[in-house]
Amino acid sequence: MGRRLFLHNGSDNVAVALENLKAGDVVEVKVREKTYKIELREDIPYGHKVAIRDIERGSKIIKYGEVIGVATEDIAVGSHVHIHNIKSLRY
Amino acid sequence: MEFYGYAREDGTVGVRNHVALISVDALANRTVEGISKLVKNTVPITHPYGRLQFGEDLDLTFRTLIGTGSNPNVAAALIVGLEPSWTSIVAEGVSRSKKPVESVTIIGNGDHKALEKGARIAQRMVSEASEIRREPFHLSNIVVSIKCGASDTTSGMASNPAVGRAVDRIIDEGGTVIFGETSELAGAEHILARRAVNEEVREAFLKTVKDYIDFAVSKGVDILGSQPTAENIAGGLSTIEEKALGNIQKTGTKPIQGVLKPAERPKGRGLWFMDTSASAQEAVTLFAAAGAVVHLFPTGQGNVVGHPIEPVIKITANEITAERMPENIDVDVSDILRGKMSYDEAGELILDALLKTASGKLPSAEILGHNEFALTRFWKSM
């Protein structure tokens, strides 16, 4: 099986699903040459983001090595990260 | 790193050797089309405007027409207009590039005589241009433009970062790259601004994006609040920062040398920002008018844009687009998403396509005859 999660940058705390992933799936993500296994807590549709580590409420969401928003609640590793639990810092 | 191009009198290097027939106004389009039917190897450049424009809006039309005629991909230009006053402004503008330029006006000649005069001039220009030979040039002589379109998830993940790698390589070699799409940068402008070469450029860049956002607000459109769109959200984008970051991946990592007005030539080498629309045909038209000779166009869903004188190379990382629209895609980098290709390898593929295109290989948009030329308008005519 090919790669199922895509990580843009080694400092990111979210990765992108390369296919429709199901809750309970165990997927691998390579961060700075080390491979981690993540058990998904929720379904993650293609192109959507999953937390690759625990993210506390109020802390920054990092993708492309840059801040794309802030967590509006505690987000556990393996959770779907989207408009229900993050918001823009610009608007 | 070399390509085979055409040396121009003003020191620039072209990758095509077109004889351009340029309409000053819409009323000259029939004559320009007629000449292009009579004389092979001419490129008609027509548009719906050019009468009773004024102020900055007219300046931009002149700058775009003059810039197009002056582009290094043009060997010689014939300017055709209804009347002599504006026709001579465009012809004199193009003559500053030191290439052969002549003009024909319709008032006083009528359509038939203007067509005959124009055709005789165009035939001589084609004959003379056909003697110019390609010569080897270092990549530092190239001016490339970049803009994505019909973007999707695969653009931000793969095709845009791959183009960004190619852009970094072009600039490392001493080349020049222009990017634009002011509206699409909103949300990530603070990130791009960090790459401004100095404080003056940083402020000019931020002001350009802010002015655009304010303009939209003054027209009742909230750019920041309406992004990402419902379609983007369904695709997985959560914030405007995230959307804009996907777009700017294609700009690579090099410093931004300056802010250009629409259709304004870069004042040196390196990476330049131009204030443009995100509309593919308008942006490419402005880049070509600024002297860009090849365009790199990453696409997700498959935008098919081309330009009459600037070849456009299509790059996709969407395997479905590559499979269903093969005639519109030049470089397939979908292996990035299969973990079989690195960004650097994809960047090399794009650079290879660029060098081949610059040396004469026809990309899909050119073979299919995509010749979209769209003037940007600031306001309505008098």
C-alpha cells in the first residue's frame, strides 16, 4: 500500500489524507526520517487534515511550516482537524 | 543550464520568433485577422477594447499592447488601428525595443487598402524573421511567469511546491520570475512579506494586497470573510491562511525584489511580484506584456489557458486530470502523492520541460492553438 498521509513540513502538527481514511485505521506518517503510527479517531476524507500529535486549545495549527490557524478546543492525535475545531487568525 | 533562444537588439532573449499583428482597437480586428489569413506565420493579437478609454485605464491598455509587441518572443510587430494618433503611440512604444515595427491605419485607406498594405508589410517581416537562428543562451537570460488555475487539493500539496522548487533553481541560475494574483495572496501576505528584499518593498507589497482587499470591500465583497469557499471547505481547506499558503508554494523561497504595476517590466533579475487579477488569461497577458517568455502553470482540475506569444506549460499532480485531459497536460507530477517522486525530482522535470519549451518544443496549449489575450480594465470607457 502506498502512502496514505501527506506531511508538508517537519514542523507541521497536521497531515493531509491522500485517500478516504476510516476511524480505527492505523496510518503511518514520516516526520524527519522517523515513522510514527497514528490510530484515527474519526473518518478523514481525502484532502482533509488529521492531527499528528495532541494539540491544546489555543495553540497554533502548523501546516507548510506556517501558522494556518488556532485550535478552538483540545484536539487529540488522530482527530479530524477542520472548521469545527480551528479558526483563522486573520478573520 | 542552457536553452536555444533568439537574440534581440535590446539585449533580451526570446524563445519564439513571432511576427505579431496587434490591434490597437477592436475596429482593427477584422484587418488583423485578414492579414493573418493572407500571410502565414503571423500571430494575430485582437481584443474588444481600445476606443474611448481614458486615464490609468488607457495607460494600462497602451502598456499591455506595447509590452506585448516588445516581448522578446516577437521578432517584428505590425500595429493596426482605426486612426493614426493612438496607433502611433503603440508603434512608437514598441519601437523602443529596437525591433522592426510598422503601422497601418484604416481611416483614409478603407478596410481593403489597409489589408493590402498590412499584408505586404507582414510578408516582408515574416521573410526577414525567418532568417534569424536560435543560439545557445544561459538560463540567466530567461524571464518566466508563474500562476496556477483550476486549483484543487493536489495543487497545494504537490504541483505548486514542485513549481516552487523549479522557481528556486531558475533564480539560483540568475533568471527572472514574475508572480501575481493579488487576491489569492490575501491571508498569507504577512508570510510573503517576510521575503521582501527591503522595508520599502515589504510596505509596497502589503499595501498592494491591502488596497485590493479594501477595493473589494468598497464594492460590497468581503474577500477575507468569504474565503475559503464552501467548495474549498468541502475539499479540506479550513482557513484563508491555509488556502493562500497552498497558492504561494509555487513562489519558492527566494527574496521578492520588488512590486510591479500590471504589465510593468521587472527592473532586474530574481523574483518579482506583479499586481494582477487571478484570472488566468488576464494574468498571463500582463506577464507577457512585462516580457515573460515562458509561463509555468500548475493546475488541479485542468485549466487550459494559452497565450498568443508566451508558451504556457501545464503541470498537474492530479492523476485523474492527467488521465482524462492528457492533451492539456505537459508535466505529470502525480507521483509525488504516491511517495514515488520528491519535490526536488518534480522540480527537475519542470525545469527540463522549461528548457525544452524555451528551445522550441511546443507545449500542449500552443499545439491546441490556445491564444487567449485578455486586457485588464480598471474602469469603464467614456
